[in-house]
Amino acid sequence: MRVPLLFLAVATCAFSQPFSFGVKAGLPLTDFFNTVSSGNYSYTSITNRYVIGPTAELRLPFGLGVEFDALYRHYSYYTPGFLTNPPYTQTQYGYENAGGGAWEFPLLAKYRFPSKILRPYVDAGVAWDTLSGLSATVCAINCGSTSNPPSLHKDSLTGFVTGVGVDVHLLRLHLSPEIRYTRWSAQHFLSPNGGLSSTQNQAEFLLGITF
């Protein structure tokens, strides 16, 4: 009887640990793309200034926790090249106009320092990032639509994540402002002529609202 009772006690303890769910939203502190312009080509990129998605955390004893997020952002870029009048049958340097979304999935181990209301914390872990809904118009001699433009290098990446923040506990609500840094293993985009590349060093400000 002791073994089943011990197993039941451990299982009860594990499942009694509080889960929290909510949303994270924030601002990118770095651009999604790095661009270079010269006399032969010119890239323009847009980094939408929002990051948003659901978050969940398993709170463990001794200030420990495990967090998983699913964060979405949008991006776009284009290079105008030199185009004739519509229907754009010729181009001098190449025309590329692309946009889509990126889903980031960080899995983090977290430690909260002891305190009652304001609890500073640190976290670190791994992240996976995958592109979604990529659509591009590309012109070489004729124009066409594709989900695999010339500047696409890798559609999925892994990276290392670390962050610092503060957990503010207000009744049943937790507010968690955080500065987070991610180093990606490679680049999503890398144009053949070197004018466009996606950044491997990512920084962002996030605010978590969980219950």
C-alpha cells in the first residue's frame, strides 16, 4: 500500500501546482530585416511594431516555473528594381515584393526571486521560429507570385532565449513586463545580392497578462 499511496501523493502534488494562462504583447526593439542600398539595388523593409500571442506557465515550488509562448509578428519587404509600364514584362535588376508572418515558440525555465508583490525574475531557454503565409511577387523577365522568393533562406529556425522581468501580483492578476533577447542560429532571409538579410539578434519588450 505504501508505493501506491506515495505515487498518489506525488501525482497530487504535481497536478496541484498552479497553471497560469494569458496573453503576451509587446514591441520589437530590433528590426526584422537588415537592408543595404547601392546604385544597383535598393531594399525597403517594414517591421510591424507589435508582437502578440498566448502564454502559459506551470508554477513550481521554490520560485521556479516553466513557460511556453506562441508569439506572432508580421513583416514585409520590397525592392523596386526598374520596371516598364504595366503589365510589367521586363525588369532591370529584379522586382521582389514579399510579406507574411512569423510564429515564435519560446520554451523557458524561469526563476522568481522571493518577494510578496514585486518579484524580479530571470528566464532562459530555447525557441523555434517558423514563417507562415509568405507570399511574394517576383519579376525577372515576367512577373509571378510565389511562396519561395529568391531572398528566402530558411523557413524555420532555432535559437537561444534569455530575459529579465518583474512579476507584479495584483489579486488574481499577474502583470509581467520583460526585456527578452534571442539569438537565432541562422537567417530566415538572405538575398543573393546581399542587399537584404533578416537579423539573428532579436530584442523585444513584452508585457504578460496572466491569471
